[in-house]
Amino acid sequence: MQQRTKLLVGSLASSLAVIALFAGIAFTSALDLARHQIPNLLHDHNQHLIETLPARPSLAQILAILPHHETHRDSLSVIDTQGRRLSAADNHSSQKQAIHIDSESLLATSSGYTTIGDNEYIWATTPIPDTPYTLVNTHRNARSGLREFMKYIGVPIGFAALISIWLSTWGAMVISSLFRKLNEQRAQLEHQAHHDPLTGLPNRDALSKTIDATIAQLDGSKQALAVCMIDLHQFKEINDSLGHHCGDELLRQVATRLSGVLQAPDLAGRFYGNKFAIMLRQTGTATIDAITGTLLGTLENSFEIDGRCLYIRGTLGIALYPQHATTAPALLQKAEAAIFQARDNTQYAAIFQALDNKGAAERLGLINDLRNALRDGQLELHYQPKLDLRSRHIIGAEALARWIHPQHGAIPPDQFIEIAERTGLIKELTRWVLETAVQQCAQCHANGWAVKISANLSAINLHDEELVPLIASLLERHELPAQNLVVEITETAMMADPARAKAQLRKLDTLGVCISIDDFGTGYSSLGHLRQLPVDEIKIDKSFVVDMISSEDDASIVRATIGLAHDLSLEVVAEGVEDEITLKQLTDMGCDIAQGYHIARPMPAADFAAMLDEHIKAKKDDQAVASR
Ligand code: C2E
Ligand code: CA
Ligand code: CA
């Protein structure tokens, strides 16, 4: 029965019970009252009759008054001292009463009552003064009195019942709707606590609890459990380029597709951000391919968002119970670590490999640490000087990020930049680099050292619509002419999305910022390709430069690149110059600029400033000697 019906029935029943109780109490009280009051009335009546008799009346005089006072309910009779009845024999009701009310009772008490059949008889005896006779007055109180009683109070009780039924029904409705609202609110709060508001899927906590509960059920049995995690690629870019509403819609559609391919008790939940976690019952290793196919298959078809067709990929990490872990948090962590392992092996899916766990776990720890490092100013920019090979002057430096981790010491940028790129922190990191580099460059100019500072951009930065306005405002704020800022973008980053790169580079070019292609030669682009982009400089990757003395192939590549770049009116920077011979050979090949440990290692800003100061003084001294 529904709670509402229960409440209604309950309140109706209780209100009817209360009415019945009151009616019962009223009825028995009325009966009691009658039993107490009727004898008094009968006595009064007897007394009144006795007063009509003469003094010392004879029996005949007494009997003479009796017949006139009989009705079908009341009767009068006379008894003598032995209790014998002396009334008229032809009186029916008196006859009856005389038979049933025994003389002992009549003589013993002055009033009483007795029940005979359906009737109750109340009697009162009054001795007639100066005679041996007693007047007995009997009143028949019908047992059907309840019905009669109801005749009198039926209407008010009926009204009272109607009012109380109405009140109780109304009360029950109000209370039940109150209960319903409370229940709804409670259910809503419970749902919110356990579900992700965007996708409606169970959230991380709920999923974790479900996994733990399932493990508890499996305990002892030989069944396995797989905890999978999907990390969506390019989610950050979609958010940045198409807006958060598109990102949200994408997550909703992925959630619907995932739920669609799972059957209870398998369950998908949103882990956080662009990561979904899935719990699968069943599963031996043999079915891992099937899992991968099913889960990653959900991303195969395009997603239609805002009238566009988007294709996205994901990486799947799988951890198995009980092989890899026996608790939900550990399984989830290992599934996440497996994503990193898959990526390291350039695969789309991987089962957790215990041996690789340390590196992955460290990296997981580093994600949070990097976020804090950016906030707490743990990052520093070092500057590696660039040497102009014609004039032999320091004409600039490349800004390189450094992170000294409080526990792990120096973390190589190759590692933390990769983490920043994966987590989206790169946007914040690049802004910090640009701000610091522009400020440093402006400081150098203020000191009279006209140098250019290069900053590295990641592929993801090419999707940041706010990047160009930020650079413009930084240059304006620090009053630095735009050509003193060089942005280095790797060849691979440019080729990842040539159209977007082109658009973003055009804007930077319009601003007057120099554009340099980093790690040139490691990607698959050709100089012809790059001609379509507004590029000012190319940096020959250090892998060709470090070995160019020993490897004729590398030397040929370097020579050819310098030639082609010059044909396209591009400046050439050789990075990774580790010795004087290389430097000399590069000069002979016509390379414009060199950078490498042989010239200087990356150094803190203060050291770079001191180096510039010394360098300028030496230059002036040289000029003075030359002019003498
Ligand atoms: P990159 O842009 O190619 O930077 C040059 C790297 O070569 C630097 O490594 C530098 O220390 C190193 N190097 C310089 N001279 C020599 C040399 O003579 N021999 C050898 N073997 N290496 C030399 P670092 O500082 O470890 O940076 C590594 C990579 O990290 C950089 O490669 C760049 O891709 C990335 N990175 C560093 N800072 C930033 C940053 O602020 N933003 C972005 N997006 N990436 C950065
Ligand atoms: Ca660089
Ligand atoms: Ca480089």
C-alpha cells in the first residue's frame, strides 16, 4: 500500500474510532445517570402518591391509587412485610414485574435494577407510613436504549464524524504531500551526492563504493573484476577552441554511449575531468581485447556537437582484481597508471604492468605537485645565450623552464612539460613563461642590452585563443618592441593541426613577434610546407648538430638545411653546439646563430644579466682597441 493511502486509511480509522469511543462513553454515562437518577425520581413519585393517601390508609385505599398510574413502561405495586405482592391481578406489566423482581431484593434495598431479557428494570421501594405495606415503583429501561440514544445524539455525532473525517482526510493529505516533498528532497540530495551533475553517471565516490561492494561479494569466489579508465584525447583543445558547452556536451554524449554498451551489474562513472571509469564483472585476460573493442568502440563514430562532427580518441587503462589490487582506490589508481603506460608505448589500451608502476605513480603524484608549484612560484626560468656567428655577439637567449621539486630535486623539463601538456596546465605554465620572459627582456633593454628572448610554445598553446591577446598586452605593458620576442614551436606541433597553427601564427606575425621552428629535421614537414607559414627562423635540431663532425650525413643535413632556409630568407639557428670545431664548421657553413653548452649552459636570470654586462664591456674594449 502506498504511504499516502496508508496515512489516509490510518487517520480515517483513528478518527472513526475516536467518534465511536466518544459515543460509547456518552451512552454508558447516560445509562449510569439513568440508573442513579431514575430511583430518586421513582422515590419522589412514590412519596407524592403516599402524600395523597389519608393518614393510616387501608389496603383498599392504597390499591385504589395504583391502576391509574400504570403505563407500558412504569408500574406501581404494593408489597407487604413478607414481600408478597398485593396489587391488582389484571395489570399485565405489574404482574410481570412482580414475577421477576424477587421479594428479597425488594425488601433488602430501597432501590436497584435488574436485567430481564431485552429489558432493564429499575425499581424504588417506599414504605407507606403507619402501614405494613411498601409501595414498589418499577421503570422499564429498554435494552434497545442505544438505538434510542442514537436517535437523540445521532445527528450531532454524525456531524462531528463528518467534520472529523474531513479534518483527518485533509490532515492526511497535507502530511502525505509534506512527506512526499521531503522524500523527494532526500532522494534528490542522495542522487546529487552520488552522481556527476553533468553526465548523470555515478561519481568517483559512488563508483568506488560500488567497486568495493562488488569485491566484497566476490570475496572467496574465483570471479574476476576489471576496472577500466578512459582518458579522452584533445578534450582540453575542444574546451579551449569550441567552448566549455561543447566540452560538456561531448562528455554527456560519451557518458550516454558508455552506459549504452554496458549491462548491469557493469557500471560506468565519471572519474574526473575527461576521465571515465568503468567496472566490469566477468573477464579473464582473454576478453581484454573485447573490452577494449567495446569501450573504445564507443568513440569510433563522430559526435555531433553544435552542428559540427567531432571525432575523438581515447586511451584505455585496465586494472584487474585480484591480480593488480584488491581495493577500489588501488584499482582505479592502477587503471589510471595503465593509461600512462599505454601512451608511453604509443598504444590506445594497456593492462596495468606492475613493473612500470613506480614511474607512473610518481608521475601521478607530480601532477598535483606541478599544480602547486605553479601556484607557489617553485618554477624558475633559465636563459641559454644565443651567439651571432658573424658578429660573435650574444644576441639573445632561449628561456627554459626549471622546476626544483622540494622532494625530488630538479625535474627535467621534458618530464614536467609533458605532464603539463596532458593535464592542461601548459596553458598556465606558458603564460607564466611568457610573462617572465617578456619582463626579463624588457629589463635587459632598460639596461642597454638589445637582446631577443625566445620562449617555447606547446602544440596545445596554438589552440589558446587568449594567447595572442596576452602576448600583445605583455609587450605593451613592458613597452617591449614585438620583434624582441621569439616564440619557438616544434615542427611536429605545427604539423599536428596545420590550419590552426597557420591562423595562430598569422596573428602572432601581425603582432610583429618572431616565429621560430624548433627541433627542425625531426618531423616530417618540408621546407616547402613551412613556406606557407609566416616563419622567421628555423632551429636545426641538436641531434644533427652534436654529431655533425663525426657524421658526414648529419653534416650534409645541416648544410642543406642552412642553404634551403637562406633561399627562403629564413635565419638559421644551430642548437646543441658542444665544441669549438662544431662552432667553426657552422660558421663556415653560413649558419647565422649558435646555441649550446660550448657557448653557455642555461643559467639563472641574474647570471645571464652578469654575462651580458661582461660581454658588452668586452665588446666595448674590443671596439676601443680596434679604433686605436
Ligand atoms: P628545446 O626547446 O629543444 O630546448 C633545448 C634543450 O636542449 C634544453 O633542454 C637545453 O638545455 C638543451 N641543450 C642546450 N644546449 C645543449 C647542448 O649543447 N647539448 C645538449 N645535449 N643539449 C643542449 P632542457 O632545458 O632540458 O629542455 C628540454 C625541452 O623542454 C626543451 O627542448 C623544450 O622542448 C622543453 N621546454 C623547456 N622549457 C620549456 C617551456 O618553458 N615551455 C615549453 N613549452 N617547453 C619547454
Ligand atoms: Ca626550444
Ligand atoms: Ca630544440
